[in-house]
Amino acid sequence: MHIGIDGGCWTNRRGYGRFLRELLEALAASDTKNEYSVFLDAEGYASFHLKDRLRPVLVPTGQSVAGAARVDGRRSINDMLRMSYAVMRRPVDVFFFSSVFCYFPMIRRVPTVLGVHDTIADKNPQFSFASRRQHLFWKAKVKLAIAQADMVLTVSEYSKQCIERVLGISRERIRVVYEAASPCFRRIDLESMSPPFLLYVGGISPNKNLATLIRAFHRLDASKRRTKLVLVGDYLSDGFKGCYTELKQLVSTLGLENEVRFAGYVPDDELIAMYNHTSAFVMPSFDEGFGLPAVEAMACGAPVIVSSGNSLSEVTGDAGLVVDPHDEAALAAAMDRVLSNPAFAAELSRKSLDRAGQFSWTKAAGRLLEVFEETRRAAQS
């Protein structure tokens, strides 16, 4: 089977990019039967390191996918057509978009698997778009992508339910492939103790509910607030709709300038150390399709506190504390419980490691191959 893959998310530093890179790494390591062509813009092609196993196809575009996908940008029709024609010229049996975020129209009939990680932008456009015009472009793209897709792939049972309800796709067309922590995220020996801190990792975006996290942190009594709150996420060049300015103002208003740190983008080697050192990882999002940083934190043995009503409770299982994302008092109480009770924190840490071990990119790649084969068979019948 010749499998075509859209590489538009290859350089993305959020979960979309991690999902594609880790899946391709796992496919390259485990699948010796099938042939792959990965379609990349110049930026992605330059950093693509799997050329020995997966054939990269350079598609000249006027703008990188990452650049066009900014909250104030839009992918040109010409660039999308260049990608479409590049696929048309190769005899692929199945085509895979790892995310609808990078979708372009298919000119000829190819059995297609479309990745839809979540329905956050569809349910709450105010979290994702700066204008009604951007929202309308998104709706049109999603509608066309779904119309052309044979199968929709998502990353949790929660997202599957949302896709069925919000986008009107029958559950028979939806398959789930769970994400996992990269093997680099693991428990390491701590050579020295750092000052205690609570950790968040992800986008500095409205959906992440960071204002509630900051206010909940402010509720901790003075002795607990010797612990710092570190917010990791690219607030300078992420390209998605952000809320850094509002959060910075909130920190100032609450007098937390010395206790809350915006760390910006942090590379993996530093992030591993932060996950291992943190007193607790906290992710109180209003909505998530999967919540990959929570699994990365668990793989490093961090106690985790996550929000209810989305995929995070599904992903963490009984390994973490789950709180209502709208209840800052409950969030403060959860943080206080972990900080005040070392035995309880150690129990959560053990559960984290066990739970993270249930997810694997090798398993994900195997399941993805099953979806490709199923999609091809269905198209031939």
C-alpha cells in the first residue's frame, strides 16, 4: 500500500505537530511493508529527518503552512492547489491528513483519513478566532474536508462523541487513535532539589482557562505561595489566538509578579526536567481533545490535576485529581492537597507512571495502519 501523508503540521510546536512527528517516527520504525510519501513545504522539508524510510515530497509554496495558519493569516488558494496537484501526480492508495488544521482539497478520488483532534473551534469560536471572517473560513474548510473524507480519526472517545454531535458525522465513520508521551519523557534521577513550583504546559490561549488557574493559585495561603506557578507556552510566536496580555495584567492586579512566571517555549530537554521537578502539573482547560502535556507529565511521574467535562479525565483515569474548570476554590483546594500531603503526592506520582505506561506511539501507529487498511478496503468494495 502506498500511503500519502500531509506533512503540513511537521514544524508545528503544539500538539498537532507532536502527533504527526511521533506517529511518523513510530511508522518508520515498525512498518516495513508499506510505502510512504510525505508532502512538505520548504520549512518542513528542511527539518524532515526520516528520509531513509519515508519519502519526503517537496512542494514549493509561497508561504509555510505554519505561517499561513496564524490567527491573522490565511492559506492561499494557490498554495493549497500546489499541494493538491502534488498528491494527484503520485499513485497513493490512501491519503492521511493528521489534522483538519492543514487540510487542502483532493483533486482526484483518493480514499482519505482526516484527523480531527477536537471541536473546540466549532463549539467556542471565541477561543480560536479574532474575527467572524476567520470563523467562516474555518467552517467552510471543515465542511469540505469532512465531505471528502472516507474516515475521520480522532484522539479520544470524548472527541469522538463531540465530532458526532457537533459536526454531524456518524460514529461509524470515526476511529480513535490515542496519543502518548514521547519516549524522551521519563522519570529521571533528581540530582538537586529545586524550589517548589506548580507547572502548566500548553498554549497561552483562552481555552486553557489560565485565568482561573492564576486566581486559584492566589487563593493559596501565604506559606503555600512560597511555591511558584510556572506557565510554559509560546506566547510570542505561537500564531494561535492568545491571551498573554490579559493574563499578565491579571498577575499584576493580584500582586503575583514574583510568584507567577511565564516561561515561554521550552525545549524538550528542559521540559523533561521541569516535569520531573514539579510539585504538581495543573491543566484546568475548559475543553481538550486529548491533553498531551498531561500524559507527558505523568510519564515523568508528576502528580496531575486536570479539569472535568472533557478528554482530560478520560486520559488521566484515576491517576490524577479532577476538578470543575469553573470552580477556582476547588482547584485551589486540589493544589493545596498535593502541596500539603507528601504521601498523597507520592501516591499520585506512582499512579501517573502506571497510567502513562498504558499509552504508546507504537500502539498508536499499529492502530493507524489498521485504519488505513480499513479505509482502503471500504473504498474498493
